[in-house]
Amino acid sequence: MPIRTQLTGCGAYLPERIVTNADLAHVIDTSDDWIRQRTGICERRVAAEGEKTSDIALHAAQAALENAGRQATDIDLIVLATSTPDETFPATATRVQHALGITRGAAFDVQAVCSGFVYGLAVADNFIRCGQANRALVIGAETYSRILDWQDRTTCVLFGDGGGAVVLERGEGEGDKADTGILSTHIYSDGRHHDALYVDGGPSSTQTTGHLRMQGREVFRHAVTNMAEAIDAALAHNKVAESEIDWLVPHQANSRIIEAMARKLSMPMERVIMTVDRHANTSSASIPLALNEGMQDGRIGKGDLVLMEAMGGGFTWGSALVRL
């Protein structure tokens, strides 16, 4: 029987500190209305001093393992999607692996910015389907507060910190759209658009961490087009009609982009998981954070068909279609 990678657990973690739009208005030239009207964001979480991406990832991973009813030693693959690693090397995933007490299998980072979690699902799914892993943790975790220019009101108001994780396990199916598990993933990139969204630093260029820079209108324009492409690919590959999608769990960058994706699928917003208002853009963490919220509050249930999609710097973009 065909191998299907099944999602058996989900978990998340958010730093304790909440920074509201009103808080930001005290330190930069902005306002709550200005931010809400353009992005839908009301507040975001910011990591505590000394709280690293690996700490956030570890908490999310532990929550996912508990939700799946698994021990850390059951895991033989960790794929950590992040663009804010603890260090240039080693991979932040190995820090999480060590903290969990895992000494076998593989652990590595994936860097696809906001599309990182979808890329991570694609990587882990392929490892499991080809027999190189049986159980995997896919984590999206970020501390974007560390790479923001807090004097740039066009970018610093948009992002937040947090992490989410899922447990994936080897299973079987019939090979059709009724199967439980990851039905397909579709990932893309186009490096011509580097300057629209990037960090102006790095070890081999400036020997500094740098700050996030973005051309908002350009990103918005490409996001709507590229994510629509990824959605179409998922539907066509699986011969799934738009009406068959139970839930849209999109990257949480901007409420306007999310609403545009919902319109494309003719989905009411009641069938879209929206967390951008409270989390802001947590990059690779945004999809698992939203997925966890939908699963924990009972909206997303067993057997539901869930479409995830994202776009990030690079540009990278992609989609994943999963039946829970």
C-alpha cells in the first residue's frame, strides 16, 4: 500500500511578553489605526531577554510530542524551519535535538523564510515516504524581534516571535484524496526578487546580523499571485475541488492577503484560521501556530482536509494539502 505521512500531533509556544500597537506608538511614529487598517495586526509577542529560537522551538516540540502521545526518543528526524537561528552554526535543530535527549537520527535547519514550514513538511514527507525516517518533528520557530530595525515603522510593526511544531509518522493509504496524511506538497522559488524582502547582513557579506528590509507593495503583489499558483497546484494534483477544502491555514502576514486567498477558494472567513491579529507575522512559525490554534479549540477535526500556503523572502512559496 502507498506510504502516507500522517500528522499525529501539533503544539505551539508563544513568548509571554505582549507588545500592542499602542505600545509601539509610544516609541515610533505610528498608530493603532494605521497598523490595523493596513495589516489587521493588533499585537505581537516578543521573546524575553536571553530567550532564543531554540528555546521557543523546544517548547513547541514538547507540546507537539505530548499532543501526539509520543516520547522524544520515538523521533528519528528533526527539521527546523527558521531564518533566525541561534548561531550561524551548528543548526539550531541540533540544539533542540540535544535538549530533547535524542542521540540518533538527523536534525537540521531549513531556511525558506516565511515558507519554511511548508518546505519543512515537504522535506520530512519525502524522508518518511522513501524510508529514511519513521517519525519526524517539523518545527517552525522565530525570534524576528532580533533582526528588526525598531526605527523603521514600515517593518517593525509587522513581525512577532513564536514557534509551532507537528509530529509526523509513517502510515499507509490507498493513494487517493480520501487518505489521511500529507496528500502533497508544492514548493517554489524565484531569486530575482531578492531585493523585495531580505536582511541586509550576513557572515560572508557584512559580518553582521543585519536588519530586515522590505518593499511592502512588491511583496503584496507577488504574494497574491504566487500563493494562488501554489493553491492551484495542490488542488489539481489531488483532483480536489475548492469546495472540498474544509480549512485554509495560511501564512499569517497580512489580513488582506489572507482574505484574497479565501476569496480565491470561495471560502467564508469562518473556514479560515486567522491569528495575524494577535501574533503578527511570525514567519516560518505562523502556519503551525495557526494550525495548533484551530486544532486545540476544536474547529479543525479528524478527517478534515486542510490547505496550508505561504510565501517568503527569496522569493519562496508553496502549499501543502493534508487530511488530518
